[in-house]
Amino acid sequence: MLKLAQYSLLASVMVVCLALVCYILVLALGRSVRREPVKEHALVGAGVGSSGGAARGSTSPAVVAPAPRSLAAYGTYFTWLALVFLTASLVFRAIYTGHGPFANQYEFAVAFGWGMMAAYVYFEHQYHVRTIGLLILPITAALLIYAMTVGDTAIPLVPALQNNLLLSIHVALAIIAYGAFSVAGACGVLYLIQPEGGKQGLPHPAKLDEISYRAIIIGFPLLTMVVILGAVWADVAWGTYWSWDPKETASLLTWLVYGAYLHARVVRGWRGRRAAWLLMLGFACVLFTFFGNLFFGGLHSYAK
Amino acid sequence: MSQIVRTRPAGSPTGGSLDGLDSGVSVSGTALLNRLWRFFISMRTGLVLILALGLMSLVGTLLEQTPAGMSTDPATYASWLASVHPKYGGWTPVLSALGLFAVFTSIWFKAITVLLTTSVLACSVNRAPRLWKLAFHPRTRMGETFFTHAPLRAAVLVPTEPDAASDNVRAVLRSHRFRTVTDPGEEGMNLYADRFRWGPFGTVIAHLSFVVILLGFFLSATTGFKNPQFTIAVGSTAQVGHGTGLSVQATSFSDTYYLDGSPKDYSSGLVLYKNGVPVQTQTVRVNHPMRFDGVSFYQSYFGVAAAMQVKDSAGKTLYSDAVPMTFTSNDGKHAIGQFAVPGKTGLSVYVINAASGQVDPNIKAGQMELEIDQAGQSAPVATEVVNQGTSTTIAGLSYTFQRTRPFTGLIVAHDPGANFVWVGSALLVIGLFLVFFFPHRRIWVRVRKASGGSEILFASTMRRDTAFEPQFHQLVTDIQLAGTPSSTTDIPLAGTPPSTTDIQLAGTPSSTTQK
């Protein structure tokens, strides 16, 4: 089982890289063939921006017509395949260890990578914006490679971690939330690199704003539940629902940043660019919280 | 609902003042209150406060924080500061003076929390009446321009009379679970339909839940008690105190390990007594606390206790109990327990043994070192290594080390604030789900006579709810199909939604204005 988990992980890393190569090629070739109307659909990123309101993703049934079997479409299939491999890796691992992916940094990293892939596949399917993949796929690949280097020895659970159901839910919600946040963060980056009013070849800022909002309203309630379940667990295990442990505090920080984003979106002078900055800041907080295990110790320092 | 009209509050009276000096002097109480109120209901204020709280949390994560209880005692705090000095160097006193080593108890943090709470309450109070009106007394008719400029709109021609057409509209809307309100007027039949009208109350619930959670934190900090070092030797009983009338007897303790030596399980068999009557028996392990009457017992640590007996010269037993050796010497080599002998004021007995995993050649297996101190004397009265089971007389008292017994270390806590936190958390999740997944969806419809039948106008605001767009068009299509029973194949009637692209583009202005 452990071997199967390892092979699946390796396979998913390779497929993620293949998908990335496809997207980069599309971007590179796309620039030269943009004027050909036939290819218009292939450059999905460009398609949304240039054809303006007509290509409003899932909101308009007219645009669901898929692209021909282009390079970009292969890229999409590769991301699906990568998700399948990653899922397999997590399942094999769970069968082997007998618990969810919460015991060490390796398990967190693979689960986080899964969350990002799942969120990307979902949002790409919903909104046909492959451009965000150019940002998310490299991060996913890096995270998975990091997982492979960090070592996947299965260690037995110390008593505090022996709360399988609660912890599994805690971590499962966290990885979905983190996945959604990564999509929102990528949208924030794409928003900020464009001038006001959008840029040819990139998704329209209004579209990005919409996608990131969709991602946050999924991620934010989940993150809230993650923090609350963490408090429940802390109360059960340590007799205190909140102890200002660095990881707790970092999650609170992430929660506050996305809370700020939700408010910023309806405050004049904050919507748009500043909100996009908050999305990037939020994802930075997510990464900080995730890698925080490595340097701030505290109660979450099980994973060495 | 979320649009904030920011009008500058009239701080000083505008009329009457002849020169600049005059204005601003007469700040009336109501004007000041008004200004304060506008400050607190401004979402911009809330936003800045949230970010400030975030910044403080970041500082609290990045800088080492003083462990709880250490900052109250100056000497302990000084030694703690010295321990972090190598890390922060010359910044140490500066950071300390700014309270950044105890961010979460600092005045800054408390002040921002109080301001944010005020802002949250003010916003909720400010918003609630409007939400109430939107939900229960909605505006049922809109002006003509609304139907030509709304972000989501459509127009349909049906070959039936307006009465039949509006009945049909109502029926279709109801089948889509919309509530409908009819309001006939000169301009035609006005129809208002909405769904999830209770959704926006989620914002009020979520914001108030935040206050409930903070209240819980406040209660946790100010009421209840927590004893993180509640030790009981197996076979002994210890009083919980704090007026609870509870006492706990430890009947067993076991620690088990995996093959690689990492811990697998710690469990204590406990019997709980209330005023001397046994009320609960439970095996307490990590993640499985014992709870009674709001008091919780958590497995925390364990160690070795020395069963000691002290008799006076007449042979009367003064003390007989197991002393948990809970302290560790500074060099980490010895485990130390301490007890006082009843009736002998100022007498303090230390029981010393090699710490777990350590070897002291002077204290062999089956031995225990005793150090007897008298308050007021700098040197110990005596220090002696005693053998298990043999009594030793020191300064007129006979001491016997009987045997070692395991002790269990529990955390005992009574936290009335926790329940507020849980209720607040539940409300928070409920509120967020209401806001995000049950957005208030509203449609205004106007049905009026047109040549060959009726014209039906549809309009809706689509603010931050793009998922509604396809539903809206589905509704329009359904109504159109239901209203034209004869011609089912000829769907795109003349004058129907101009074309899909037109409606799509109609949506764009709303999103550009959001920038």
C-alpha cells in the first residue's frame, strides 16, 4: 500500500508537470495564432477576455461548447488525471496508516496538493479559466515534490492525535478551504498584473473578481469550521479551546484576512485592486500557516 | 443591503458663523454622537480594525510570546526576557515595553477588540431594520426605468390576457419556490417575487456570533478556574477545591508505548466524589476527559510518587500519603516532591530521586533522598538517603519511605466561557451559510396589455449573486413556455429576451461599477 501511494504520488507529479507544459505551450503558441478565429477557443484564457461578455463561463449556457481536442484540452485532461492519481495516493496512504492525512508534514503536503488540484479542476470546469492553472500547477508540483523529499515514514499516532474522526474532518475541510484560497490567490495575481479594464490574453478582471469571490465564499465558511473544530479538539485534548498556539494564531490571521476581503469587496475604494491584494495576502497566510509547523513549534509541532 | 451611503456628518453647524474661528467651537453632544455613530457603522472602520487585529496576530505568531503566568512575576519575567535576549538582541527591551511579547493580553489588542466589537454591534443595529424591511415589507413595484436598466432583465410577449398571464407568472414562480406578492397598479399588474428572504439575516447572526464568542473569551479569562497541575498518586485522593466540593481518587494509571518507544496511551482510572459521595467513575485518557457539573478533568502528564509516612516520637502518625514528585531539578537529573507535615509549621520535606532515565550513584534503587527544611533557616535541617521500608528519625520525627507509586497529572478546569464560545461558533457557521448560500433573490415583474396579448417585463438586481443569472433566464423561459400553450416549438417569440448576448452584456455595467 505504501508503495502504491508513492507511485501514485510520483505519477501525479509527472502528470501535473505535463499539464503545465501543455498550458505553457498554449500560451506561447497562442500568442502567434491569436488572430485565427478557429483557434480562439483553444486559448481559453484569451477567449474569455477578448470575446468579452459572450464568454461568461458557466453563467451562459451558450459557451459550454468545449474546445476542440487542442493542447489546452489535453492540459485539462492531464489535470483530471493528476487529481485521480493524487486521490489514489491519499486513499492508499490512508489504508496503510489507518487514519486521515494529519500525522506528519508529508501527509499534509500531499493533502494540500490534492486540495489545490481539486479546487483548480472544479473552477476550471465551472468558469473555463485555464490561465489560473499557470499559477496553481507549479505550486502544486512544488508542494508534491516537497512532500516526496520530506520523507513519508508512517509514524504511530501520539495520544493527542488519536481522535480520528474529528481530526480527519478538521484536515479535510482545511485542504478544501486551502484549495479554494489558492484559486482565489491566483485570481488575485492575474487581477493585479493587468491594467485597469483588462488586458488582451488574460481573463477579464471582473471575471477574476467573480471567481475569487466564489472561491472565498466556499473557503471562508470552511476555514471557520476548521478553526472551530480545532478549538473543539483543543478543548477535548488540552482543556483549553484556545491557547494562542502559533498555528492557531496563524489560522486566525488567515481568517481575519479573508474576513477583511469579504468586507473590502463592498467598501468603496477597497474593491478591485485592494481586494485582490488581500487575496494574495490571504494565500500567503495560508502558506505561512502550512509551513509554520516547521519553525514555530507549539502544540501543532507533531510533524517534527 | 451592503451599500453604505457615506455622507459626511455635519460636524459643526454650517449656518450662522461669520468667521472661521467660530465654526468648530460649538460641537454639540448630539453632533459628536452622530459622528461617533457614523464612525462605528462605517464598514471601512470595521475593515481597518480587522486588518489591525490581523497585524497583531501576525506579530503574535512571529515573536515569541511569554508563557501564561510568567509575565505577572517580575523576576520570572526578567529571566524569561533574558532567555529570549539572544534571539532579539537590543530590541528585547523595546519589544517588551511595547507589550509585543504578550500581544494578546496587551492593551492594544484589547482596545482593538473592544472597538471592533462596538463596530460590529453598531453595524448590526444599523442594518437590522433595513433587512427587516427588505424581508417583510419589500418594495413591490418599481419604476419603468428599473425594467429597462436593471442588471438582469427580460421582456416576453405572450398571447394571453394580462390576468391570465400574471396568474401564469405567479404559478411558475411559486413552482420555483418563490414567494409572490401582487400589487395591481395603473401601469399594469406588478408582481414581486422573492426567495430566501431570511438569508440576509445571516450577516446579523454571523456578526453577533462574533460578539458572543468574544464574550466567551472574556468569561473564560475572568471566571472559572484552571489547575494545570492537579496531581494524584494512585491510591490517593485529592481535593479539587474552588468551592466545588469535589475530590478525586486515582485508582490506576497506565502508560503504554509503541514498539518504537513513542507514546501510545496514557490512562487514569478516576473516581469522583461530591461532598464525599462517589458520583462518577471513569477512565480518563488523552482526548477523553471526565466532565461533571461543568468541571472537566484532562489527562495531562504523569510521574512517580513516593508513599511517605511521618510519625512523632509518641508513634502517632502525622502524615501518610504518596507525594507526587512533580518537580525536576534545574539540571534535569532529579525528580523532586514536596510535602508539609501537619502540625509542624514551617517544616517542609523534599523527597528526591533520580529523574526518569537518569542515574544518581548516591540514590540507589529502593532508596529515596529526604531533605528537611525549616522556614527561616538557610541550610536544610537534614539531608539523608533512606531505604525503602525502614524508618529514619530526623529531628524528633520518624520518616518512612514505604514504596513508589505512579501518580497522574491532570488538568482540572471549570470554564463557563466555553459554552458561549460553542454557541457563538455554531451561530457563526449558521450565519455564514445563510449569507453565502441562501442569497435573497428578488424578481420584479410587470404584466401589461400589449397588442396580441400581454407583455411581461422581468427585472432583478444581481448584486454579488451571479449564480442567479441562469436561474433567472430559466424562469423567464419557463414562464414563456407556460404562457404559450399552442406554439411549443416556436420558442423565440418576437420581443422576447432580445438575445442572450444582450442580456449578458447588460450584466457587465454592474460589475464595472464595482471597481
